[in-house]
Amino acid sequence: MIQIRHMVLGEGRPKICVPLVSPSFDELDRECAALESQRPDMLEWRVDYLLNKEDFNATADLDKAFRIIRSHFQDTPLLTTLRTKSQGGVHKTPGGDYIRLISLILASRWADIIDIEYGHEMLDTKILMARARAQKIPTLMSYHKFKRALSEMEIVDTLENMHSFHPDILKIAVMPKTPLDTAALINAAARVGQRFPDTPIITIGMGPTGVLTRVAGNRLGAPLTFAAGKEASAPGQLTVEEARTLLEILYK
């Protein structure tokens, strides 16, 4: 179990995490205001959406965005994510810029939990993990594969390699094309979960074929499910209302 502010991930039903995907400060403010009534358990701020802003100033703009979010959600746990274009983000972020920006976010201590992408240079990943630990900020290590489905063995190998960095949570999202691809994802999560029972695993099948994993996958130990607020940040995301209804049925 992982304590983040008042919330314990892994205790009770899975928590609903809603991405914030606005490309400007004004839109971010409106997005947060509209989301307040939906009472998300957790927020994910997708920093890459703001990087398209003209004259982006990392230190000042990150600080301003965090202050806007906190003006609406004072105590809601915040996952902060910089998704690179190769893994489904909206901004092409070179490796050096990714490391610099994640390091800046960690140093600011605004984030309650940080997303660290798997797939960067091993040394860079180790550096970011060490910096997160030094700041006592929990880590969610993620990997997204949009171009093709992965076999069960590929998913197992990827999760095991990710686990070698000792993140607090593992997350893998793939694009299944058939029901067998979805079954491979679920089986892989079960196998890795048995081997590493103390590390929660979030497995997501993106798109319509994998939508079942967004809720049923939580029965494999995933502490979070991602649901759309303003708009979906990945294919197949349920709305907050849909996710809450299904979780209430599954976790009676």
C-alpha cells in the first residue's frame, strides 16, 4: 500500500484518476473548475499538453500551472506526467529535455507522485529514480505501446525489466487487436503480480478491444483506473461516471 496525502493506494476499491489535458493556463483553470463536481479520487496533470504553449518557461510556467490546480483541488493527490510523443504524448520531448523537466518537477516538490517513463537511457532513468527517492516522492513507472500488441512474454519481460528500477507502481498500456491480445495482457499481469506481490501493477488495454482491462484489471491488484474528464488522454478511457458505476458494482 502507498500513502499519498490522505489516500492509501491499494486499500479498498481502486481509485479513479482523471487526467488534466489543457494546453493553456486559462483552459487548465476552466478544466479544473468543471471537474470539481465530479470529485475524482486523484488527478494526473499531463505536462506535455502545456509544452505546446508559446514561450514556455519551465520554472515559471510549471509553478503557475501547479498553483492553478491546487486552487481547485487543495488536497487531491496529484500524479504528474510528462508523456513523450513516442509513448502517446502530444509534444516531442528530446531525452535531455525530458530528464531536465522531470528533475525540475521533482525539485519543486509540487507532485505527490511522479510518472517515470520506461524506455529512456538506463542511466537517465536511474538518475530520475534516485532524485525521486531523495525527495521522498513515490514513483509510477510507465510504458505505452501504441503501434502493435505485445505477446504475453513480451509484456512479462517488460514489466520485469521495469521492476528492476524499484518503482512504487508499475503501469503498462498496450493496444490489443484481438480478445487473445487482451487475455495475454491480463495473464502477464497475473504472472508478474505473483512474482512481485508488493508492487502494484496497472495494466491497460487501450481502445475498444481492451476496455475491459480498465476496470476488471483492478481485480489483479491495480490501485488506479484512469477516467476521462475534459477529454480522454488515451484510447478507450471511460468517463468518471462510467468508471465509478462499474467499480461500485464490482466492489460491493
